[in-house]
Amino acid sequence: MTIFYFDSSALAKGYIEEKGSSIIEYILSHTTVQQWRVLMLGLAETVSIFVRKKNSGGISKETFQSSLRALRDDFVDNQAAIKIETTNGFVLAALPFIIKHSINSTDAVVLHSACGLAADLRDQNNEFLLVTADKRLVTAAEAESLRVINPETATLAEIEAFLLVE
């Protein structure tokens, strides 16, 4: 089974229309919640993206509210959604990624968790795919030998190939 680990830059595209939204919408509609992973902090970052878009006039108040409701339904309040929590030790363990890859702290935590999750899933004969539209995180993840999809540049054929792994 392929596990899709969404960072906030990708996840937001599933709820507000922007470049790459069709790829995220396809993944969410052709997979099950059991295949989704998200960092708890990433959910807060996603809400932050919604707020910035609303405040800048990029989305309407109605779109903001409906996007927030849908995110809550799919991830925040969904008990089946696997949300990865962080501890102080977890954050400290991610610090070397900031230095090594010149990425921000949240991306370092995503990368640290992605590396651990990918290793665990490989041991269980599952596929792992980090889904991010953050170019620096893409570069850092690829340097750490992770499989990455950027919804802004991915094709539907690439996504379908990952789904065939099932």
C-alpha cells in the first residue's frame, strides 16, 4: 500500500484552488484515509495558509469557512486520520536537518518524521510518498533518498503509477 504524507503546502491545495490542486484532489479521492499521514503541526500550518489567503483576498470568507470545515472533517476531527505528533525530543532530533539542508524548522520536523515513517513503512512492505509543493523540502527530501511528489509539477500518470503499487 502507498502511504501519502502531506505537508501543509500540498495539503492546502486539496481545499483551496491553486496550482496543483487537481493532483491533491485526485489523491484524496482515490485513496483512503488509512493511506494519509499529516503532521499535527502541518494541520496548523494549513489553517494558517487558509487565513493568509482570506486576509489577502485570495479566497472569499465563504471559501475559507468551507475549506476549514472540509479540513476538519477529513483530518482534524477524523479519528481514522493518522496525525503525527511531535515532542521536544522529536523537534531536537530534527535540528540537524535545518543546518544540513537550509530549511525552516517546520520543514525539518516534516523531513525528520518522513525519514522515520518511510523506514518503518519499508519494513512493513509499504510504499511511502512525501507530498509537498515546497521546493526546498523537495530538494532536502530527495537528498535523504525519500520518494517525493510535488503536486505543482506532477502528472496524473505519475500519481496513478503510485496507486498501482497497491
